[in-house]
Amino acid sequence: MITRFLLQGMDRNLRLFVLLVLAIGIALPLLNQIMPPSSPFYVPAWLLQLIGKYLSFALLALAVDLVWGFCGILSLGHGAFFALGGYCMGMYLMRQIGSRGVYGNPLLPDFMVFLNYKELPWFWYGFDNFGFAMLMAILVPSLLAFALGWFAFRSRVTGVYLSIITQAMTFALMLAFFRNDMGLGGNNGMTDFKEILGFSVQADSTRAVLCFASAFTLALGLVVSAAIVGSRFGKALTAVRDAESRMRFLGYRVEGYKLFVFVFSAAMAGVAGALYVPQVGIINPSEFSPANSIEAVLWVAVGGRGTLIGPVIGAFIVNFGKTWLTGALPEFWLFALGALFIVVTLLLPKGVVGLWGQIKARSQAKKARAPA
Amino acid sequence: MSPKRILAVLLSVLASAALAGAALAADLAGLIANLTAGGFGERETAITALAASGEQRAAPILEALASGQLYVRKSDNLVLIGKPDGNQLSLTEAISGKTAGSGTEAELDRVRVNNRLRGVIEAAVGSLTLMSPDARVRRGAAEALFKRRDAASLAALDVALAAEKDPRIKRAMSEARAASVLASDAPTAQKLEAIALVRERADRDSLGVLDATANSATDPEVKAAAAAGANATRQTLAAWEAAQNVWYGISLGSVLLLAAIGLAITFGTMGVINMAHGEMVMLGAYTTFVVQEIIRTSAPHLFDASLLIALPLAFVVAGGIGILIERGIIRFLYGRPLDTLLATWGLSLVLQQAVRSIFGSSNREVGAPSWMSGAFQLGQLNITYGRLWIVVFSLIVFVTLILVLRKTPLGLYMRAVTQNRPMASAMGIRTPRVDALTFGLGSGIAGLAGVALSQIDNVSPNLGQGYIIDSFMVVVFGGVGNLFGTLIGALTLGVVNKFLEPYAGAVLGKILVLVFIILFIQRRPRGLFALKGRSVE
Amino acid sequence: MKFGSMMRTGMVAAGLLAGAAGSAFAQGAPIKVGILHSLSGTMAISETTLKDVMLMLIEEQNKKGGVLGRKLEAVVVDPASNWPLFAEKARELLQKDKVAAVFGCWTSVSRKSVLPVFEELNGILFYPVQYEGEESSRNVFYTGAAPNQQAIPAVDYLMANEKVQRWVLAGTDYVYPRTTNKILEAYLKLKGVKQEDILINYTPFGHSDWQSIVADIKKFGSAGNKTAVVSTINGDANVPFYKELGNQGIKAKDIPVVAFSVGEEELAGIDTKPLIGHLAAWNYFQSVKNPTNEAFIKTWQTYTKNPKRVTNDPMEAHVIGFNMWIEAVKKAGTTDADAVIDAMIGIAVPNLTGGLSAMMPNHHITKPVLIGEIQGNGQFDVVSSTALVLGDEWSDYLPDSKDLISDWRKPMSCGNFNVVTGKCGGKGK
Amino acid sequence: MRSTSALLYLSGVTVSFDGFKALNNLSLLIEPGEMRAIIGPNGAGKTTMMDVVTGKTRPDSGEVVFDGRADLTKLDEANIATLGIGRKFQKPTVFENHTVRDNLLLALAGLRKWHRLLLAQPTKDENHRLTEILSVIRMEEQQYMLGARLSHGQKQWLEIGMLLAQDPKLLLVDEPVAGMTDVETETTAQVLREINKTHSVVVVEHDMSFVRALGVKVTVLHEGSMLAEGTLDQVSADQRVVEVYLGR
């Protein structure tokens, strides 16, 4: 039953793509581990970390696409869910530092010590347990999404209005987390992590594993999303995107559909955040900044909304470009990035994947003509 | 300073009239020499001595010193007063007061003072200027002495009071005297009536005096009276404070209105989510900067008019670029509002970086013309001219815009096109042209906002970023497509914000406002003033 | 798959670069110096200047023939005011470009973000900005001021010269102001200031509407005794803050404001006439008169082709840091990190205020503390200056850090040695 | 709320948008199995009336009762639809990105809950119903074509098919023959009569010839309230109706 459910949405391209993601997730870490640094095939740790980061971004992009591309809800607040997931992971990693902090306080993280905290705030309890932290990384974003969606969808807040309130949400959260009184590290957030599950976060082996974990989770995310989209639920979902009121007159409770995807995608974003933090080694309030959420949307647009492969490709293109250009032409990379966004929205409304599709269609048309 | 010194100052003031200046001229030179030599400590003694000399020249020299216009010429160690004109300084000899040509900072050593010395000088000059022929100066001196409330200035005040004619200044002086009395060891009776007098002022300064007395006084009777007076004053001030908050709210609201109103057009009536709106504001601010730069270098006397000159230019620049954007990007995206969001976001990145590469990434100075700097008291309300003008300006912009929409053909076309595009074009309205103009208008207004904001905020490439989100909140809160909604929305948010701030603090206040907006949208998904009816669907 | 190929090219490119850099060290190929300052985003306002200064210093050094007979080559990257990106770029500089040293960071969070990277890859970072202290890493050299090199002398000055009795501690809500204010609070109490005479206020980043807060300050100041404001407000929010001060007519002689984050660069954005007499505490002012400084200003203004271009304290910090690094490299005879790190300690180079600054075993440097008053021309008049003060990384006014010291000389070589327990590693167990 | 034998019962329904009364104290009775044509000039309130019945618009006052028990003013679109009121829009709206078959599947009476749909697969008799309807609307060949690719007429047919699939008790049809050829109009009339055998139908229409072709009881709306009721001949004899249509 479940396997049937999981496989129903997978077409051939997608199967190949998922395999490719897994291949990357396995090959690169292996190359890093077994190859000697001298070998041309050696994958340096920094590249591994980069890929890991892209992979978690790709997962975030997929989450955004699920609500935007398939249900027409443009959320400008997914960065918030991502960051919340990240904070849960961050709190776990913070607790793992234990007495290795500069003040050697066995219980309190450094930032609490020099802000004269006497004991651990209540919401920090339990985060020394990995399982609990991961559960929270999924639950906290989901609950927030549920609360927001429950009201918003029932009172039929749609389109731009929804986008704006999601933006307001992430903006408010950013301001809140900037406050040192939140007890979450204020502007500096959390950093200088030591261990995850007892393995040093700085060890190449750990990075290899994290990179693989990200790839695996992304693959899983793709499969599940495909299943949802391919199900009769998915058909209804896209129908809601295209003609919401028509669906109502057919007797569908549109709210339920929207709420489910919204919450699911928020949870996915949370997981992405949790994977992101140990690989970049810092989590802080700027992750909540509205700009980040908008950028995530742009990854989707670049890759191709409404497809499952698109967001992943988009996330990789944009972030690879960013990494490369901030080094190659630091003074001008913003021009390039901005131009990319403009060009894509103007010329490639279906994104890169769409372009690829058009090219393929054209070449087939040629073939068809050829024999005549 | 010690009572003895002030007394000396005062006596000499009276004496100086009688005594012949010539005799003292010699040691005036000596005094001034001391003034320029040594560290701040020596300088202080020199100042008081100079004041004590009672020379007519003393006051101008000390004022020059206080305002950092007293120089020693490197070549001949001559002490000069330098008033800036252009890049040069026009010089007059300190002692004789005759002109000594001009020079540059490089050829001169400025005689340095610090806050403490400025205080000392003011006191010295202050007790001198109590007798000044200029009424404004006398009044200023009295006010200064009231704030200083130094028992030592009593004597000076008594003399001045005796000589004073103008009742208002007399009042000020007697209040200053009362304050000084409270600082002195005068008998209880005097102190009590002094308290009564001070109490009538019922403003911050008098509160300060009363509190200080309440704390310091030994005599229980005085203590009680002062405390009572202080409490009474506090209550009056509390009422004023509420009013002050409203004013702050309105002025914050007017800033929001300025930033949002352009958006209300592009977003509200055209449905374009213009993420580059903030950058239009920024362009307006930079236009102001450029205008001022040109004026500074080529026509300094025009400086006070710089903003008025900048306004039309900013409108044209921002509006023009707006039209380019509409023709180049937006027009391909009508009916895809969320896509306009993405494209214009990319655009905002480009514009920011462009400005950064042209003007550099650091802040640019935009000066305030004289008519926009400073503040005035309305009862206990402190209203700064800058803010006042911004409020006025934002309302003017708002009203003009309404008129444009209601009364001009462009406005008519705009409404026609936004209500029913095909019908409008069928009736021969050139809709593309109208679109371009509408967008240009919106952007132009953003440019105007930039001119105003340059007065209160950073002129930096990030200027726009700070306002874009707030602007969207305002428009959505007020109700898209409804300018009055925008007005009300902006003012409401401003006032609410300012009333929360004292209790919740700046950050929490803002957060609460955002949460409030989110909840409000749940209640009224289409904002404060929504358009009802079938046309919405 | 498009991105697959992209990554492959990326990897190959990386491999080549790594190889190139690796082999480079053998011959007299240039020594790479990393510059890690934001050129875009919110911090570009402050950091871009530092990038330019570094480029200038490197150019100057190359005119002198570089160091160890090798030219210097600057590697500029843009971390875009994005803290995770700082870490990524730091890694790129150290692992891909194999730079010998990195000059960079402004905000504490950016430093905190790159710190683990530098410690892991054993790189060298020169950090040029005044900061909250409470840190000492083997791989970081702190050329900016620690709180005791800025805050406390400023407070002393106000107490002594302006007889200030009431204090407003206004700051942006992040670590530097929080810590500095904690230290100041403790210090003031020690000096017998009563709790009700201290008002602490925090505002968000880029706070632009200061009406209420300035009004509060006025209110607090009008209550009798002489009041001063100690401002740790972060760069961007200062312009509106000072504009509001000017408009509401708060004169320096009534309520002086002493700032720790406002230098010539920030004032360049304001009309300073209404602000004459407000103070700032730094270790350097452009107005300081001495040959070294005048020479530096001259080169800077010619380099930037802008005779009005100002200099400021963090720039001096980079000058000091860079010269120290050059000296250390000469002393060590190599750019190898460990050798240079050891060589650094004890090196003294002239600072721009006419003295010698020395690198101390705690990786902080000695500097004079100058108090300046704002002038009408956007410059500062120095009204007080101290002898050389050693940066104190672990403040004596915070309960948990007063027992800690840092000494990177062997055999101790420890960043948080606890003098009570006699153990390295904070409280110990 | 009074109980009645009528299938649809409107009484004293008033709706106003910013002062303008779209419906003004309108009362209307539809008996089970009846087919009713509603005519009236533009702005007479025909569409608003449908909005009220389908729950899109809430009346300011008045009763709307379905099937003698359900108070429609309290329910939203989804409930009303599941109660068995189907609506066909003037402009055919089908799901453009779905195949004809999927369009029908979505309309098919039965599953509506999101959590049931996640795992649901089309059952045997569901598929049976689909093929049945496809044959009724004569679209077997196009069943895997995307909605977007269909011609205007085909869309009309598909939508009718969707209504059949939805299988409502009462069917509201808004100007079904707008922009149709005479032939299409005639067949549409047939189809509606066909449908009427098993469903009650309310048709809103301008086209008199079509109404005549239907040959059913007619209600004339004017300025939001009922002007006249009866056979087409009766109403067109009515003086006021003539005035309304031809003006003075």
C-alpha cells in the first residue's frame, strides 16, 4: 500500500534524477574518504561542505515549490521554518559543547554565561537529546505553519495578502530572535559547535556523512513529494491552484488541502534547516530575514516552478553562482544575480527545466520532420 | 566656579563702564596670551581672568573661543578671530578687533576648548551678557543661569533684575534667581517662595530644580514643598507626554505614509508588487545629495533652497527610471503579480549595487536647511521643525495625489484602465501609455519620499531596504487600491507603534505591531477599507 | 544534468587551483593575503573602506619589494554581510587559495562564524574592530580595542572633567553593547553610582525613529544632576540618532554623548555643526598631528583619488596589524602559520598616533586611548589621551571572566587559563 | 425556518453592495423535478441570485431553504455543493491542466476529504461511471486531452459532463448557450431536458428562442425582485415585462 503510494508519482525522469542525487550523495563523500589528497579525483572537504549546503537549500526550495508551484500559495516566510529547524539543531549542538566552552561552564552556553544567566531557560531542556531536538526541528515549524495556515486559509486570505503576512511573520521572528533576552544568542546566534552524536563536526568523516545525509533526505523528500503530487490528492491540489472557487462548488473543503501541504512543506523546510546548521557551523537571526525567503522563492523560479526537479536545479544554479561569483568578481556579482532573476522571470517563466523541455520538444519536432 | 570669582566678574562688569580701556589694553594682551598657552586647566583660569578684566573685547573673544574660531597664526603668534568664508577664513585681530586679511586652517593653530571650558565661558559670558543691550541675549543668559542654578550667580541676577525693564525677561530672571536661591543657603521663607515661583513654570527644567531641592534640602518644610511641587509638575508633564506620543506617532506615520503612498499606486491600483520601490526612495535621497553637492560647490547661498530644488528633480529621476522599468520589465508581466515581485527583487539588487559602485558604499551627507533644523515648544510639546515639515509635506503629497487621480484626465484614464482594461482600450485610451505613466507617477512619489527621508535617515545604498516591508504592511493593512486606507493605515500604525514603544520597548513594539497586522488580515482579509461587491472576485 | 556538469567543472577548477597554490610555495611566487570584508549588504557601509586600505597597504609593501623577496597578492572575496557566507569564504581562502593570512571581519558575529574555521585549518586572522572581548584564539590577532581600551577611560574622562553623575547606556541590541554595558555598569557601581542614576536602553539594528528615545534621554537628563550618554549604537543607526539629537537640541554641554562606534566615516554622513562637543573614544583620530599619520592620510587620499576621504580607527588597526604581520614573517623567515603565530608575540610597530604598539601574549595589542570632541568639520579634537593601555580580553568586571587570563606563549599557550583552578579551559571541571 | 415541500425556497432575500441593491426582497419556489427558466435584463440580479443559492454571497436578509431542511444562508460553498446543488458558470470553467478524464474524476460524487484522497485509487465502478459520462458527452477520444486544449464548445460539454458526474439534486445553469451556434443551442436544449428527467434544473438565459425551445415555466427578474412568472407566452404578454425589455 505505502510503497504503491510512494511510487505512484514517479515518472522516468524523476526516478533518474533521484538516483542521480543519491549517486552524488554517495560518490562525493566516498571520493573524499578513500582518495588520497594528491589524486585528481580527491574531493576536498570544503567542496563536500558546499555540496551539503546546496543539498539542504535544494530541500528548502522543494518545500517552497510544493506550496507555490503545486498549490499556488506564494509563501515569503519559508526562511522562517528553515531557520526554526536550524535553531533546534543549533540548540542541540550547543548543549553538546558542554564544558568545552571558553568559560568551561558545564551547563550554560558561553553567551548565557557572559549575560549572567544563572540557570538554563526552560525551553532549553531536552535539547541535549538528539532525538528530541530532531523531533522539535519538525514539530516547531509544523505547528507555526499550522497556526498561521489554520486562520489564514479559513478566512480565505489568498495571493498577495498571504505572501505579505508570511513575510510579516518571518520579519517579526527575525526581530524577536535578534533580542538577546530571547535566550537564544541574540544577533550572534549559535556557533563554535564541537560534536554531533559524539563525532567532531570538524572531522572530514562527519562532513562526508552529513553530505550523504542531506542527499538522502533530499531524495526522500523528492519521492514523498512526487507521491503526494501524483495522488488523487495531488490532482485536487493543482485543481485548487488553477480554479479555487470551482473546487468549492464541486464540494471540496479547500482549506484542508492547503493546510496539509503548507504544514508538510514547513516540516520539510525545518528538516532542511536542521541539516544546514551543522554543515555551515552557525545559526543566527539573519536566517529569518525576509530577503532569504524571497531568495528561496527565486531558486524555485529559476529552476522551474510546478516541477519537482526544477527547484533542486534552481537551488544549485543560484547558490553555485553565488559561491563562484562572490569569489571571482566580488564587486559585481550582485549585478549578475539580479540580472539572472530578471531574465528568468521575463524569458523563462517555466524556469530552466521548462527551457530544457522546450528544446527537447523542438528537437523531436525536427526528427518528426526529417524523414518527410 | 567659586562664588568669589563670579562676584569679581560682576563687579568688574560694573566697573568696566567707568574705567578707561587703554590702561587695561596691555594686560589684555597678556591675558589673551595665557588663553592660548598651556592645557585646558591653565586655559580655564585665563578665561575667568579675562572675564574678570571686564574688557568690552572680552565677550567677543570668549565667544570666538567657545565656537572654536580663535586662532594663533603660526608665522607671528598673533591671536586672531577667524570667521569662515568659503574655504578661507576672514581674520580679525583679537585684541584690537581690526581686520587682518584672510588665511587657511593650515597657517593657523586653532585654540582648542572642551565641553567643560564651553560651560565656563558660557557662565562668564552669561553673567556678562545679563546686562547686554540685546533682549534676546539677556533672556538666553537668564535661561542658562536657571539651568545652572548656581548660588554664585545670585548677585549678578539681583543687579540685572534691578536694571531690567522687559517684564518677560524680568520673569525669566526672577525664576533664574529663584533657582539660584534654592541652590544657596538662603532662609526657609525665601526658599519657599522661590519654590512657589519655580513651580509655576511646570516644565522639565523646573522639575529638575524641584527634584534637586527635594533631594538636597535639609529643612523638612522646604523639602516637603519642593516634593509637592515636583509631584504637581509631574502630573502636568504626564498629560503632555501622552500628547507628545501622539505627535511622535503622527510623524512616524507620515514617514510611513510617504514611503507607502507610491506603492499604494503601483501595487494598489496596478497590482504590481514592486520590490524595487525602496530603491526608488533611495534614488530620491541620492538626488538630494547630488543637488546639495552642486550647491555647496557652486552656489552656497542657495543651500536653504536645496530641498525645494531637489524635489522636482527627484520626482523626475525616480519617475523616469520608473517608466523605464515599466516599459522594460513590468509590462511583460501584467496579470502575473507574483512574477513582478521576483523580477523587481532582482532589479532592486542591481539598483543597490549600481548606486554602491557610483557613490561608494558609505553614507552620504545631506544637510538640513536652516528652516528644517531645530525645534520649538508648543506648551510642553517639543516639536522639531524637520518632523513638522515632513508631516506637512506628506499631507501635501497625499492631497495632490488625490486631486491628480480625481481631477486630471490622466487620473481618469488611470482609474478607467485599472477598472476595466479592455473597455478602456476599446474607448481609445492608450493603455500602455497610461500604465507607464501610472508606474512613473508611483515611482516619482517614492522619489519625493526619498528627499524627505534624506533628512532623518542614512543616505546609503541600504536606505530603501529599511522601508520596503513597512510600506507593504501599510498598504495591505489600509486596504489595497484605497488611498485613504493607506493614509489611515500609516497613521494608525505610527501612533500604535509609538504608544507601545515606551512600555514594550522599540523591538517588542514593532513585533507586536506586525503580529497585530497578521491577525487583522485574518479578520479582514482585504484590509481596513476593502472594495466590496462582485467586482472583487 | 546541467548542475552535475557545473559541479564537475567546479571540482576540477578547484583541484587545479589547489595544485597550483601548493606548488607555488616552492618558487618565489607571490604570497597570497586574504581580504574578508563585506562589499555588499548592510555592513558594506563600514567594511568596504577596510578592503581598500588593505589593497593600498599591499600595494605599498610591494613597492618596497614585498617580503622575503616575494611579492604580496591580495585575494578579495565578498562575504556579503551574510554570516554563514563568512565561514564559507574563510574556508575557501584558506583551503582553496592557501592564503598566508587573512585580514577581515567587522561584526562580532562574523568573527564568531569564521573562528572555528581558522582554528580548524590553523589560519591567521587579523581582526581590526573594537569588540566586546571575552575571547582569545590562538589563530586570531585582535588589533581593535577591547572594552578597557575604550569604554572605561571614556567614563573616567567624563567623571573627572564633566562631573557626570547620571549615565544613559544606549546601545544596539547585540553582544558588543550588551557586554560593554555590563562592564560599565559594574564599573560605575564600583565608583559609587547609584542604580537609579543608570538608564540602559537597547534598540534594534538600523533603528531609524529615535524620537521617543531621545526624548527619554532628555527627560532623564533634566532630572537634576549632570548626565551623559554612553552610546554603543551600531554604525548604521547613528546617523538618524545624531540627526534627532541635533533636532531636539540636545547640546553637548548639557548632555554629552560619548560614542564607541562613531568615527570619521560615520560622521561623513552627517552635518556635525549641531553636534559640536559630543565625544567619541578611539585609539586613533584622523586629526592627530604627527608625521606618520599625515603621511598615511596623504597616501590614502592619493590612493583613493579623493582629497576629502577620511581615515578612521579600524583602518589604523589594519595598518598596525599588517605591519606586525610583515615583521613577524621577516622574523620567522617563512609564512608558515605556526612560525608566524609564535613570531607575532612581542613585535612592536609604530602606530599612527606617534607611539609604538606591541602584540601581547594574549594576542591583543597595546594602544593609547584618545577622547575626541566632534568638530564642525566632521573631525575630532583630541581632548584627552592616555598612555599605552594593554587590551584586556577577559574583563575583570564580569563575574565569570575575572579569573581568566590568556597567554599564547609556550608552555602555557592557553586562551582561557583560570588562575584560581590553575587549569586551562575556563572553570574546569 | 418553515418547512416546505419545495426543493428550493427563497423568501424575502435582499443583497446589497455598498448601497446598491442587487437583490431586493426576492422570493422564489422550485419544486422537485421542475425545470425553471429565469430571464431578465442585465443587472436584474440573476447571477447574484445564483451566488446566494450556492453560498458565494451571504444575503443581508431573507431565507434560503434547500430540500425543506437545509438553511443555505448558514452554509458555505462546499457544504451546499455536497448537499446536491451543482452550478454551471456562464463562462465554461474546467481545470485547464487536467485531462478530460481527471476533470470528471474530480467532479465525481463521493470522495472529498483530503486525507482520504491521499491514498485513494479510482475504484472499478468509479471508472465505470467515467466511461459512461464520457460517452454521454461524446468525448471518449478526447478523454486524455488537457482541458486547456479543448474548444469552447468542447469545454461546454465537459462542464456538463462534470455536472452529471457531480450528480446534484438541483442544477443551476448560467447562460449555457452564450456564443453557441443554433445547432449547438438546440442540442444543449435536448441535453438539459435529458438531465431534467433525473434532476431539477434552474436555467438563467437571455436567449428567448432557447427558453422557448425549453418550453418551461419562466420567472422574470427585474432590479433584484420578481416581476412576473408563468409560461413564456403569459409573461411576454405582460405589459411591465415588455416595458422592461423594450423600454418606454
